[in-house]
Amino acid sequence: MSGTVTKMADVSRGQGSSQHGSGETIGARLRRLRQERGLSQRELASPGVSYAYISRIESDSRQPSLTALIALADQLECTALWLLTGDAEGHCPLCGRG
């Protein structure tokens, strides 16, 4: 698990890239999927993940914490790995989905 946290920390510090493959950011992927699901930021919000925090992630002014990433993935029925990287292949070591 500590390796996963390190990777998330690297992304947050800009050492990893929040843009992958298509050049889409985590925030852009989150916004796109949220809108495809017909949800507002308030509807997507959950305990520990406020609509204001979602707004900051979508505007790329914040990188989501691992806990928030997993909670958002669960709400959106996708993997945390897909939100993080845009890669939908295989099993997600972050949230166990796949």
C-alpha cells in the first residue's frame, strides 16, 4: 500500500503526470464521467468528499487523495486506476475493481 501512496504523492507533487494517453487530466476524466452519469457535483459528493472538493479536482487545482479517488470511483462505478490514468485495462490495485 505504501507504494501506491508514494505514486499518488508523486502525482500530487507533479513528479508523475496527471495527464495520460489522451492528454486528459484526472479532473477532466472526473467531470466527463460525472456528466455522462447525469450527476451534479452535489449529487456525487459523499462524506469526506465535498462538492467543493470535487469542483477543485475538476478544475485541476487539487489532486484527489487516495481515499477520495476510491470513493469517487465507487460512486461513478469505475476504477480508481481509470480516474487516475485513463487506463481501463485489468484489475485496479487501488480499489480492487476490475
